[in-house]
Amino acid sequence: MKFDFNSVIGLSLAIAGIVGGHILEGGRVDSLLQVTAFVIVAGGTMGAVMLQTPLKVFWGGIKMLIWVFFPPNYASESLIKQIIAWSSAVRKEGLLVLESGLEEITDPFVKKGMHLLIDGTPPLKMREMMDVDINAFEDFSRQSARVWEAAGGYSPTIGILGAVLGLIHVMENLSNPAKLGGGIAVAFVATIYGVGLANLVFLPIASKLKTLINNQVVWREMLIDGLVAIAEGENPRIIEERLLGYVV
């Protein structure tokens, strides 16, 4: 996995733009730092998401967060070269020649496809079995990515709830002006946190994860096409031309 600097730059630019604009208007950075408001928004949002999401899917979404900064390395060009190498070897020495390289394969999906190919599974049956794996992967991954989409939907509302709680605190202390400032601060900052986290963090994360999932699905479909073509005995050059159509 390679570190994705674009994610860090984008997040930093978004935060810098908001905080910088606040400072230019004469505001102070510490006025935006309200632990109470953050606890209300973050805790309320995650609680709501957990309530609507099965535990396995919820933790799947949390684990996928690392993809935002360390996206899975699925290089189409490298896969095409590997498939062409397999195809050329099979045409020269037969399917059993692929057995020698099985131990070097770490991806379970690739290894399953290679086993089916070596075992002489009919091409249509191979595609059918591999498609089941792709559908299961895509369904679970998209459900996990929707954890962050759901967080983006709840966060602004929880921010408003935090604002109401802050105003309640203000109303309870009208006779004590010294405590009014803190309550008002929580009220407004909670709204900022709710809207900010939704539009700067949660929803962008969800969109990026969906893009990465789509890339992995396309990569797997390309692998299936390559393995099926090898099973059908197609010429390596024809296989390469077909697979290049996946590369944008």
C-alpha cells in the first residue's frame, strides 16, 4: 500500500480554509475547540450509526477507514502482464505449469481462480463461481462504506441537538451571566462540528471508499476475464487487447 497524500492535502486544505476564514474575521482558534460539543456530536453520531448497522458491517466500515490514506494496491497494468505471462506459459507447457507459482500468490481471490483454472474447471462454471465471490465482496464492502455515509447524514442533526442542549444550559443560567458564554459556545460550535464533520470528513470518506471498492470490483472482473480466456485457449495477444479495455 502507498500512502495517499491527496487525502491528507484535501483534509488539511478544507480545515485550513474554514479556520483561516474564522481567523480573518477576527475569531480565535480556541473558540472552535469545545470538548463538550465534540463529545455530543461524535458520540451521538456513532451511537446512531451503530443502532442501524449490524456489528460486523460497522466494524468493517471502521477497518476500511485506513483505505482513505493507504488505498489497496490493485494495479491493472501489473495484472495484465501477469495474466499474459500465465497465458504464454500455459500455451507452451500446459495448465499444470501454473502450480509452481501458487505459493507466491497471497490474494485469496486470485488463488481461488488459479486453482479452478489448474483443475480444468469449465470456463462458464469458473466465471459463475468467481462472480459469486465478487458479488459477496461488493455487497459487504458497500454496506461497510455506507457506515460513513450514514454518519454524514446523522452528524448535522446531532449538531443541532447539541445546539439545543447548549441553549437549554443558557436558559438555566440566565441569573448567572458568568456561565452564559460557555453554553452559547457549545450551542454554536456543536452545529459547526455536526455540519463540518459531515461535509468535510464522513461524506468524503464514504465517496472515496465507494470509488476504491469499484476499482477492486473492476480489477476482479478483469482477472476473471483473463483466467477464462486462458481456459478457453485464446491467444495471449488477443487476451491482452481485451484486458487493455479495462484500463482508463
